Amino acid sequence: MDKLLAKLETRVQDMFHGEKSGHDIHHLKRTLNLALKLQEKEGGDRLVIGIASYLHDIHRIIQNETGKRCSPKDSLPKVNELLDEIEITENQKESILHCIEFHEEYAFSKEGVTVDDIESLIVQDADNLDGIGAIGIGRTFTYNGAHGVPMWEPDIPFADGEEYNDEVHDPSAVHHFRNKLMRLADNMNTKTAKKIARSRHKFMEEYLEEFFEEWKGEK
């Protein structure tokens, strides 16, 4: 698998060069490392999981280039082009494409989680783990800043309990914490991811407590 990833690396780095919303090459590498860590404990096809996690955000680049929303499913033709450059079986290719198509599913969204194969569940978990904790905090403010979303809008109430819709930007970065990130720990699929998520979730809770105290001038 390392040789296959090495063949993809130059192409992928070129595609993600200049990406400034938090979905950059470093996010891909972290997601890859997390996915392989989960695979060691949870099983599944290591090659499928590794390559899918490395290519899961191609839709972000297409969206940046076109200025129009692009879903993971919409990115599959481009992903398929990349997969044609490496030597894998048709079954492996289909499994990779499947993982990428369904990697952005959440139990708290309208559609919920619809897949049950371990490869897709691990890619979901790895991507979501990189969205929480210290890294998740940094990525949240990076993403919202890149899209002109303010840090915090205290006059807009939280929409607790509502279904999450990733097609609409939250009113502020802090709203995004409540609407999505603080719900991800309970959204993890695998036991290993749930364990990792607990400490990352606690860190975000402590951060938000500090944030609100400082915002109010209490500290």
C-alpha cells in the first residue's frame, strides 16, 4: 500500500496545494494515519481504508475550483481517474469509491448513517476524529475564516437538537461547535474511535468554557 500511496502523493499534493480551509494535505495525512490506527484494532481491508482516507476530500478541491457545492459522490469520476493510475483490483476500486461516497454521514443528520461495512465506518470515524480536539478547534476557525463566517455571534441562539445540514454554514464558528463538533463523539462507529473521541471531546468542552468566560470578560 505504501508504494501505491507514493504514486498518488505527487498528484494529490498538487491538487491540494494552496488549500486554506482546513481540508489540506495535512488533514488527508492525519486522516490516513488515524484510519490505519483504527484498522489495526477494528479490522477491514487496510488498502481500501488507507487509499479511501487519503482521497476522501477530492470534492473539496472541485468545489473550490468551481465555486459550486460538490458532494463526495460528485467527486467519484475524478477519484476514479486517480485510481486508474495505480494497480488495484476492480473490487478494491469499487470499495474505495464506496467509502468516499458515504464518508460524510452523521447519525444527527436527516439521512443518518446508511452504511455498515467496516471500511466505510472507519473512514467516517477517522475523518470525524480529525474534526474534534485541538486539531478540530484549529480547523474550525480556519474553515470559517476562509468562508467569511464570524468567530461568534452571541445574539443568535443555538439550534440544539436540530438535524445537521452540512449544505448551510452555521452563523458562527462557535455555533458550528455546538451544531456538529460536540455531537461527533457520540457519532463514532467503532469502539477504538469512541475511546479516542472521549478525550478530544473533553478538551473541546474545556476550551468552550474558557472561551465564554473570556468573551464575557470574566477571566
